[in-house]
Amino acid sequence: MSSRRDCIKRGADLVIIDSEKEQEFITEHKRDYSWIGLSNLETEVTWLWVDGSPLSQQFWGSSEPDNGPRKNCAQTDVNNWVAHNCATDLNWICETNVLLP
């Protein structure tokens, strides 16, 4: 995914949303539909974050995830997540750990 490559090039990775507070922040500050760091590319039935961790919080929209053919990546929707074709051209959200002095 070019979105992940871009994040890594910037010293970050695609966002991992692991709390309701972070989901609310993303929903409030994103501009459009955007890729997040969640996919089921490894196994069709298990959604994992880019760091290999499983879902601890889930914010799927109704009837999601739609595990249809080629719907292997997650994007933000209005307030939720949607399974979508990874090749779709969307914005993406990167995150990094910032060390404060």
C-alpha cells in the first residue's frame, strides 16, 4: 500500500485506533474518507493492525466489516470504519510516537 510506504518514509506508520477517545479525535479532525492501519490481508477472516496486533476496540459501521472480495483494508467513514478495496485512492492518517523532553 502506498499509504503505508508514505507514512514509513515520514518516520511514522498508518494510525492504530485503540481507544474510543482516539476514534473521536480522528473523526473530529479528518478531512475525508481515509485509510487507517487495519487490514485482513494476512488472513481473510482476521483483521490486524499494521504492527500485527489484534483489534481491542472496534468501530465498524453497521453491516461491517463487509468481507467481500477485495475488501481487505479499513478506512474511516463518517463516524465509523468501512472495509474497502485496498487499491482505492484515498487520503490516509499516519501516526508516530513523539518523545517529549
